[in-house]
Amino acid sequence: MITLSDVSKIYNEGRPNAVTALHAVTLTIARGGVTVFMGPSGSGKTTLLSLVGCMARPSTGRITLDGAPVSGLPERFLTDLRRRHFGFVFQRFNLIRGLTVLDNVMLPAAPLGEDPRAVQARALARLEALGLGPKALMPVEVLSGGETQRAAIARALVNDAPVLIADEPTANLDTALTHRFLDIVAALRDQGKTVLLTSHDPRIIAAAPVSAVVEMRDGQVVEVRS
Amino acid sequence: MNALRRQRALADYTIAALSRRKVKNLALVAVFSLVVFLLASAMFFASALRQEADAALEGAPDLIVQQLSLGRQAMISADLIDDLASIRGVRDVRGRLWGYYYDRVSGANYTVMVPEAGQMPPPGQVIIGEGIARARGLEWQGAPLFLSRKQGDLNRFDVAQTFESDSALLTADLLLMNAADFRAFFSVPEDMFTDLAASVRNPRERATVVDKASRAMPDARFVTRDDIARTYMKLFDWREGMMVALAAVAMLAFAIFAADKASGLSAEEAREIGILKAIGWDTRDVIAMKLWEGGFVSLGAFLLGTTAAYAHVFWAGAPLFAPVLKGWAVIYPAFRLAPGVDLSELVVLLLLTTLPYAAATVVPVWRAASADPDAVMR
Ligand SMILES: Nc1ncnc2c1ncn2[C@@H]1O[C@H](COP(=O)(O)OP(=O)(O)OP(=O)(O)O)[C@@H](O)[C@H]1O
Ligand SMILES: [Mg+2]
């Protein structure tokens, strides 16, 4: 279970350009479900995911992961949590240019010291599942928008993390590929994993595996539907 | 096993990352190698010179006696050998025959010497330094060497052998002759020598010996081994000083280079670090990766630079330092310094090139890597 109590995030705090991106958010996210965050642009969805994903710390309030508080931990503990708990698909993909698709997908495993052959096999399997097998050895900058997005998804899945955090993962995918992604999400849910998504896409929200929809506006949670 | 695999994965990543920006990184290694090359050249050269000085001093006698005439050096009479030998503490007095010969054919000055009995070439034969052999094109043993002192008078000598010596600087222009040949060729009377050399039983007695001898021989000048050492010191100190100046310039270049590196990461590098952190790389992992990068670059530059410097100094005869060496011997560019590398100096150079570079790369990376990575979320 992931809980947020009274969590606020103010960027540039104390300076004239301060922005309150989240305002006193209290929310409980069940483990083993698929939660979709919706809301207009700038409503704080990405900010919320970055707090839950231990990428940043809240300005005020408390976040717990399976009962353990994470909001006050120093950076190296947060890194460790990120590594062990989360796989990320970023809104802008953030693949590393100049490396091949396969190298990019294998990146999250590099610090784990696993057998490189096992990692590579896993990475190839993920790429295969997303229809990117033939592109594995291409440099990422030649991929199309949709291929880039799928490479980013494959990278998020490579470490088999218990929580997948995906920010607008289907914005560049057509209907067929969106369904492919949703199949993966359903499979993850069936394995007992937790998936957090943001999306504007009605196909996602209506999809079968979704267990909760969180509606946000102006940095606040306005509605939770399960 | 895990830690090893982790380093392996980080190193693999580094190689992939380095090969992305081939031109930039090759340029970096090139500049860096050049700095190392200059430093290492200066270092090899300085220690080769020091070795030369040591070699020169090793063969130097304890005491040299020169005859002065009107304040200038003249030939010394063989009679003085016994006078000198009679002073307590002095032994092995011998008269030496040596001088300079200007060779019009090669336009160079040779140092002509009569060696001690054991190394004396038979009459009609000479032993020559590499420089002379090269200057006169005497490639084979037994080649004739024609020398002439005045118009119309040509003397033929046979080259018995060419020098093999540790100290090319000192032997390059050396020509060894039989004593009788020397006297005949330079018209030196039978009872005269260039100077006298003696050994002194106890090095601490040298000053007393000189004191006594100068009273017995008022027209002589005495040069002790210490004087020679001091002269060499001065000579080499000056030359080394030039090297130090050069090294300073190279260090300065390196400092500018490192400062530029330390002043910050490009936006792209910073973002890359953010991405790596976001997907679970530790600050330690990022720094280790950058250390690998710095290691590849600086070790590569070190190997390239020192190899090039070795070739430059010991194979090519340090052409870059020609101005420093000029005046040593006219034969100059033809000699080769004896290869010799001081291991401890090499280690210092290695640390000097890798450590500041590593520090210069790690500091900004550490700063970037300790920040929250949430910037990559958008
Ligand atoms: N680093 C930052 N500095 C200043 N303001 C920021 C920063 N990051 C986010 N913001 C602001 O916080 C607010 C919330 O941003 P956030 O990215 O969470 O919105 P979002 O719901 O993900 O929007 P979108 O649907 O467009 O991705 C926005 O007004 C944004 O401008
Ligand atoms: Mg967003």
C-alpha cells in the first residue's frame, strides 16, 4: 500500500517564482491494482508520480510505502527504493541517445551486478513483447515516436519491479499498440504488480484492468473512482 | 562476483558512451596526450642528461693539472709528473694527450684523445664515436678515415671500431688515437702532454694536495673532481631549468584543460546523469562510471603520451629540445641519448595525469548526481 497524507509540493519554495504543484493531497493507492491519474495539463499528475516514485521529496506531508515512511529519507535510500520498487516510463521517454535500444533497455540492471546474459535475455524478451525485437540493435534516435515510447516501456519493465509508474505511456501509440500495452498491464496486474498511469486517453480509462481512477485539478485530488 | 559484474556493466556503458562522441573524445585524448608527451619528454630528457653527467663524472680523475702560460692553458712538461707524484697522498700520475680537431669535411669539431694503455688502438687505427661515423659515412669496420691538418697533408687511419657507450653525448664526437699517431698528427713533442691526471688516495686530502702542489708548481692550474662535478651540475642545472620551465608550461595547459572540465557539465551530460539516477543508478554508480571514463581517457593519454615521448627522446634524439642542447657538440643531432626511465618519476607522472583529471571530472558529476532526479520527469 502507498499512502500520501497531506502532501504538498512547492517548486522554488520561498522565491518569487514559487509554484504550488500539489496542495494537501491525501490518497491511498492499493498494491496489486492499476490506478490511472487524470486531469488537465498542469494539474500535478507528473509531480505526484515523481513523489510516489521517490524521485523528489514533498515540501510538506508524509508518504509511506508499505507502511514505511519514505518522505524524509536521504537521497541514497531513495535511490535504493527506486531501484528495487519502481520501473519508470517518463513523459518524454528519456532514452539515452547514441546507445542502442537494447543497451537502453538494459540500463536499469547495470548497477545490480546480474549476469549480463540473463539481463540481455530479459531485455530482448520485453522488446519482443512490444514488437521491437527487430529494432533492438538500432540506435534509439532513429526510432519513430511510437517505437521510442515502447522502448521506454521495455526499459521500465526490465527489472521486474513491483511497481510500474508510467507517465502518459500511450500518448504516441495507435489503437493496436495501446491494446498491446494494456495486455502487458493486465499481465502485470495478474502477477500482483502495481501500475500507476497518467492518461488523457478514454480507451485506457475504460479498459478492463483499471481498478481506480484518480481525478486531479489544480494540484488537488478531486475524485477517486474505483 | 556481483560487485565485479557491476563494474563490468558500468565499464561497458562507459565504452558505449565514449564511442558515441568519437570526435570529441578523440580530440580530448589527443590534447591530453600532447600535454603528457611534453611533460614526459622533459622528464626523460632531464634524467637522460643526469645519467650523462654521472657517466662523465665516473671517468673523471681526482685531480687534473694544467700548465698555464700567460694565463691560458698550454702543454705541460713530462718532468712535472715526478714532481706531482712525490707529493704525499698522490698516486698514479699520468700525462694525458687530448685536444680538439676541426674537421673541414663534416664541418664539425672532434674531441681527439689518447686512451689509457688498455684501450689504446694500434698505430694507424682509430676508434670513433657514432657521431663521427655518421658524419663521415663510415659504415663498415676497417673503413679508412682521412684526416688532414694542413693543405696537402693527408693522414689515413683505419676505423678499428665504433663506440658502444652508455653516454652518447660524451662519446659521439670522440676519436681515440694511438699516442704515437697523436704526437705525429698534432706535432706534439715527446716530453709534452695536454695535461696531467692523478688520483688522490683519500678524497678528503684533495684540498691539501692541491695546496702543496700549487706551491711546488706555481704556473699550474688544478682542477679537482669536485670542480668538475660542480661544472657539470651548473651545466645540467641550467639545462634542467629549461626543462622545468617547459614542464611548467605543460602543467599550465593541463590546469586550464582540467579547470574547463571541472567548470561544469553540458546540459546533455547533466540530463544523462539525471536519467541514470532516475532509473535506479546510485550516485556511486554514476561516479564509478565517470571514473571509468576518466580512467580510459587519462590512461589512454598517459600511454600514448609517454610512448611518444620515449620515441621522441631516445629514438629521435629529442629534436624538440635541440635549442637546449646546441653548443654541446657540433655533431649534435646525430647522437642518441641512452634510454633510461626512472620508474618513480613515471609513477609520479601517472598520478599527476590521472588524479587531477579524475578529480576534475568527479566533482561536477558528484554535484549533479546528488541532486533529486525529478527534473527528468518532465
Ligand atoms: N521544476 C519545476 N519548477 C517550477 N514549476 C514546476 C516544476 N515542475 C512542475 N512545475 C509546475 O507544477 C505544475 C504541475 O506540473 P505537472 O508536470 O505535475 O503537471 P501534469 O499534470 O503532469 O501536466 P501534463 O498533463 O501537462 O503533463 C505545473 O504548473 C508546472 O508548471
Ligand atoms: Mg505530466
